[in-house]
Amino acid sequence: MRRTLPIFVVLAVLLVAIAVANPYFLEPPAFLAFVKRAAPLVILAAGQYAVIVSGEFDLSVGSLVTAEVVIAARLIDGSAEATWPVVALLIVLGLLVGLVNGVVTTLLRVPSFITTLGMLLILSGAIFLWTGGAPRGALSEEFRELGRGSLGPVPWSVLILVVVAAAAAYAMRARFGHTLVAVGDNDRAAALSGVRVARVRTVAFMISGLAAAVAAILLGGFAGVSAQVGKGLEFQAITAVVLGGVALGGGRGSVVAAMAGAFTLEALFTLLNLYGISGALEPAVQGVIIIAAVALGAVRFPRRRVAATS
């Protein structure tokens, strides 16, 4: 609990600072709009957490989000009847990309950094080749309703986020969650105790792919079709996870804190925007956060680092 407390304190401070700069932020519509904007990144962070805590990385989620939005627009092309079949297809595609990442990483023993970087390039190149750099088609109103619509005063994005967050928290408290953390902490010991390490890590990649699919559906509805819709999201998700105190080497961290890290990152960007600071600084901010978080982790867990290098 003490390891996750700092991120909630930082988040609270940032929210107070936003409220000072913009008192309207405390009104329910404005606060729900903030949560709606943050929802795709929070969901991506939950998926990225599953991969990182198991001891791996997933750099493909940003390009997967872009691919799914572009594919959805091309296949739906404004047709209401095609909306739900395409949504189902996007979910399957996300799981399939995660499965491929997991199999290549665990069975072919290609480092996940290289595997998912390769998948990022494959998806980016395939979409560019298919669209010529200019996405075609259009998302139906039913599809866009998921990202920008609401059930009464509460946006669908917020409701979907609540379901995903509850499922993630439950999964990490269940046996699978404990197994996932054990694999990231010491995969050899986990294997000796009967855990199928390759299967567990492959499932983690599939969870990340599923999270990317859900985030793509929300982003497509909220922002529309763009060949840049998922650009940089993989680094934002990783930044959010490490900001939440999750060890990049795996085996330590809370999924709730990882999602809080995503909210914190979104709050930080919102605050910078309110004070007129250029959005061009966002990548630099992410870089500082990642370096600082890794350095802090090395100081807090020196025994783990020494053991890993021996």
C-alpha cells in the first residue's frame, strides 16, 4: 500500500491545481469530460501493466490502435448494420496480435522489445500501404456513440472504463494475477513450481492487445478517423505504468496504481495546457518520468538488480 500511495497523492495535487486554474473543472460535466479523455490511456495502461509486470514489453499498442480505427472506418463506411460485426472483429484482431506477440516472444525466444517493435513497424507499414497515407471510409454514428455518447449524464467511455478497471483489479487479486506477478519476479522459480510461464506471458500480451482494441473503439468514436490516432500511445502507456510505481523488470506493482498513473499523466498534460505550455513538451515530460522512475526503482530495489546481474 505504501508503494502505491505516492501516485495517488500526486494525482490529488494535480487535480487541485487544475481546479485552481479552472474552477469549472470541479463541475460534474467537466470532470466527466476529463475522465472520458483519459479513458483510452487508462485502459491501455491496464493492458500494458499485465505485460510489464510479467517481465516483458509491448511497443505495438499504438500502431494497433491506429490500425483498428482505420480498418473500422474502411469496413463500416458509414453503415449502421456493419457496426457491431466490425466491433467484434476489432476485439478478435486485438487478441490475435497479442497472441502473435506472445508466441514469438515465448516460443521463438525473441526479446519482447524486438518482437513488439517489429509488430509496430508491420502494422504501420501495412496500414500505410493499404490507405496510401489517407484513411478512407467513415465510422457510423453508432460506432462513434461509444466514444462520444453518454447514458444519461455519464459518457459511455466512463462506463466502459469502470467495467475494465473492475475486471483488471479483480483479475490481479485472483490466482492469475498472483501467477503473473510471480512470473515477472522470478520466471525460473515460477516454472519450477509448475507455472506454464510461456502461457502466462502469452495471455498477458493478449490482454494488452484486447486493451488496445477497446481503446481504439473509444478513440475512434471520440476523435474520428486519423492515421495518427494511436501515435505515441505505446510510450504514454509505459510512462503511465512506471509512473504508477510498477517495476520495468517485472514482478512488482499494482494495476490500480498503473491506471492512476495514466490519470496522473492526463492531469499533468491538462495542467500544462491550461497554463499555455506547448504540447510539444509532452514527449520530453514522458522521457523524464521514465528515467526518473527507473532510477528510483534501482535505488529502492538494489538487491533485485544485483541478483539479476549475477
